[in-house]
Amino acid sequence: MVKREWMLKRNCSIAPHQLGQVFAILCAVSLTVAFIFTLRGAWYILVFSVLELSAVGFAFLIYARHATDREYIALVEDCLLVEFVRAGKTSRFRLDLHKIRIEPAESHRKLVRLESSGIRVDVGRYLTEWKRREFALELRQEIGGSSVR
């Protein structure tokens, strides 16, 4: 039974399916303009347009691949479950609550480190420095000060 859970996600302003629609509109407009110039003899505009759309398409593909990345942390009765989803690949860790150690982020580049029974997991990639510290304190309070070293 889950006592408490946290979902830490990227702050994405556009969903992958919306991104596909935007890209389709961008292609239609750019290729229409390039085709008009090609009919008037400026064929190099079409080449430039295809190169430009290829680069934008590649960037959109990378964005869409990582738009659903997340970290899921669940406090269960006897353990802390940590799940990472990065580019569609899932990693799961199970940390013993009685041996867990929480190290809050010391600087703005450091993540919150969770360690238990030789398993070391860093969380908080999608949080600001302030939110990382707040999350570490909240996690400590939920687990209980007596079981955290």
C-alpha cells in the first residue's frame, strides 16, 4: 500500500502529438514557399528548406523522445520505490526504509542522493535547487527522522 508518492516530471510546454502537428504546419508553409521560388528558378531555396526542415525535425524528435521523462518515488510500508523513465526506458529501484540515507543537494548542480544497502540513486533532475532541498526535507519527514541517518 502506497503511503505517499511523488511524480517529478520535465516542464514541457507542448506534448509530443502537438509537436507533430506544429511540425506538419511548419513543413507545409516552408515547402510551399520553397516550391514557389523553385517555379521561379530559385531551386536552391528548396534545397535550403529541406535542410532546414531536416534539422528542425531532428531537434523535435529529440525533444519528443524526452518529453515524457519522469521520476516516480513512492513510499510503501517497508520500502521506497524509485522509478526512472528516460527516453522510454524504465529503471526501478527498491530501497529499504530501515537502512536509507538521504543526502540533500549541497550545490545547484547536485541531486538528492538516496542510498540503502549498497544501492545509490540520485533523484531531482527536473527540480530547481530550491525544490530539491524542499523535496529532501519532505522525504525525510515522511520516512521519519529516526530511520534516516
